Amino acid sequence: MENKTLVMDYYQLTMAYSYFMNGKCDEVAYFDMFYRKNPDKGGYVISAGLDEVIEYVKNFKFSESDIEALRSKNHFSEEFLTYLSNLKFTGDIYAVEDGTIVFPNEPLITVKANIIEAQLLETALLLHKNFANLITTKASRMKFAAGDLNIVEFGTRRAHEVDAAVKGAKYAYLGGAVGSSCVQAYKEYGVPAFGTMAHSYIESFDSEYEAFLTYAKTFPNNTILLLDTYDTVRSGVENAIKVAKEYLIPNGYTLKGVRLDSGDLAYLSKKVRAKLNEAGLFETKILASNSLDERLISSLIKEGAQIDIFGVGENLITAKSDPVIGGVYKLVGIEKDNVIIPKIKLSDNVGKLTNPGHKKLYRFYDKNTNYAMGDVIALAEEKINQDEYTLIDESGWKKKRLTNYYVKELQTTIFKNGELVYKVPTIEEVKAKVQYELSTIFEEMKRFDNPHLYIVDLSTKLLNLKKELLFKHKEEIERINENGLSKRISRI
């Protein structure tokens, strides 16, 4: 595997060097990775990318060329470079499993390690999780829009670079796509590869009919013909039907499908369906592509479009409508003499205040329906009441009293003392988990406009700790802020 250890921001190294020079190498730190808001103003996120994080941590090692590159900066001592050359991850990592539905401010990954190791993981951990969460969630939204119809990821050439194309295809598959046009994703991950033909193929022949017939003879068991090179209704579908009648059907085959790639997809799909049905080709599927996203898919279905499969490209592989998920990695505690000293990040933006301390994440499920009823973030040493619990949303006004429930802890141990202790699931297992998880949340949380807000509560003990630390630093807050933040904090 290619060494990617230096996929980090330079400030991680400058901080690590300062820790090293000031005798903090053995200081144990706790960091949480979380995100602050759902993309596309949606109701949830699907957690993904843990497999990539695991690979990075397993292979975390500074190579000779890495050390030489750092040496050329003339910023670090030889003692520090020697330290790095012998460094490997020796700490603990706890994480929410891939495929799990998650919400803002929940600790998706917790790292416990000496402060240098923990600090150096920051960027790689974030980039793997942020991209994976974004594309998997986007795919699930498109699949939700499509309902019982299938979506295929067609965005390879629109991705921002090679890794984004290949891994994006994987995450699209996890989120609900049935496959991808990316052949490398098939090779690496087993994502089913799909493809038909380009307009250039048809243009290379003397006629559209000749192109269709040649393709049908090459792939008689999987003939899918592109209709819009010249004229979808007056030429494309007519030639497709002719090939089906004159070659495919007489030889025991069928016309598997046709593809629309431009124009008014609702109108054209209806026209094409009518002509196919008139010719008795009731089983021939209509695949449509052309800058589709979840809202356009929903609109097409409402308009009665006769589309069976949606090919989704750049709007999925780049999450074009909201291409950044605000994942962050924050220090939440320092361990001294086996006692965790909680840490909190202050800000003049209330939304950027962090939740301190070593924490665990729990989800409440209705015993009768298995629907998720709400989450609570608690300190690690807390026990959750199994009989009755009242969830309170962040505003403090919305409360939900729970009685008939069971509780599940969402983080699991991934690394212990630097050793991988977690069995990484297969891509098919994660895909199945995504579908199960989506079945545990209410449909109102999946809608695109004003989705139902899910309650993520802080335990009373954690909330009190947060207040205690806020007021401890109140004088500093008042000094650096003039916009009333400290008054708002007093009401938390």
C-alpha cells in the first residue's frame, strides 16, 4: 500500500514538535471527531469511511522519504525526526460503525492516545470520514427520491480526482446505488459495474441502425441502446425497436433497455414507453441520465415519467448542492495520573462550543417498532437508566419521555493499545446495515424540506460539566467577546 502518512496539515507537525520539545510526549489525550450540521439541510447523515481510517492507522509510519522531506524544512531537530521515524499508533480508537445513522455533534470517532499520535491523525481521519459521510448520505437521499426504482452512479469523469471517483463509487453503492460506471471500483471493492455506449460510438457508424445492430450482436444478452444522438422519438426508439424485432427477438434475446441522456426526460420517457409498449417490448427498461439529483428525480416521478433506472453523475460524486460537511476533530480531555481532565473549546459562535470529557453515545429504540427515538451523549462512566428516560432537545423546550425502550451504545472499540481488535465488515454487510438503519428512522426525517428534527440530548452530568467549564472561563469569554455570548451561555 502506498504510504500516505504525510497526508496531514503542517500545523500538526509543528504542534507535535512543540509537545516533543516540552516533554509532553507521554501525555494522554482524548479527541472527538464529529460534525456540526447535516448537509443539504437534511435530517441525518450516514456514517462511513471507517474502513479507510483503519487502513490509514494500520499503515501509519514515517518512511525514510517522509523524514527526508521533513528534514529539508530545517524546522525540526534530528532527535524529533528520529522520534517520528520510530513512531506508530499505540493508542485506542472507538468509533460508530459504518452504515450507522448519525446526527450533529455526536462523537463518531474518539481517539485516546499520547498527544502526538492523536494530533497527527487529525487530517487523514477527517478527510476520510468527511468525504465518505457526504457521498453515502447524498446517495441515500437520491435513493429515497427514487423509491423502488434503482439508481446507478455515473459520475466517474466528474469526480475531483481518481481516489474521489473510485471511493465515491463505493460510498454511492453503500448509500443505495445498485452499481457504478467506475470499473476500478468494481476491481477494488466489488461494486457492480454498469455501462452502455456513448454518442461517439453511434456517430462512428454510417447509420444509427447499423450502430445499434452491431452493438446488439456484440452484447445480445445485455443490449441497452442510447436513443438521443440524433432524435430520440423519431429516430432513436424506432431504430431500437427495429433491432429488437429483426435481430434480438428472432435469436432468442430481448432488448434489455434504452437510455435517455438529454431533453425533457419526463416527456421523452412517456413517448418512448408508449412506442416500446406498442411494439410489445413491455419488459424493456428506460434508463435516464443528465445532471440528475434527488429533487429532479422526485419531480420526474411526480410528473409520471416512465423511467425505471436513474443514472446519477456529478451531483452525486461531488455532492454538488452542498459539497462540504463540517467534520471537526477536537481535544476533549487530558489524562493525568489516571484522571481525565475535561477540556472545552470556547468560541464567539455558540454553535462551535464543544462537549468536554470522555463520552459515550447511546440510542433509544422503541421496543415495539424498533424506531430510533432519540440519542444521548453521556460521560463515559455514566449508566443509562433502562426503565425511564426524558430526552430534551438543545433548545430546552422540546421534551420526550421514554418508557418502553431498549438502549444501544453506538461506539465500538476499533483499536486497543495500537492493535486492531475490530473485524472490518464487507461492503455488502455495510450496504445492508445502511438499509436497516434507514428503516429505523421515521420517513419525516428523510424528506428534503424541513425534515423532522431528531433529539440528541446531553446527559445531566455532561451538561453540568459543560456549564461548569463555561463559567470557569467566563471572564475570558467576556473579555474576548462583545456580542453578548456570555449572556447566552448563562441561559444554557
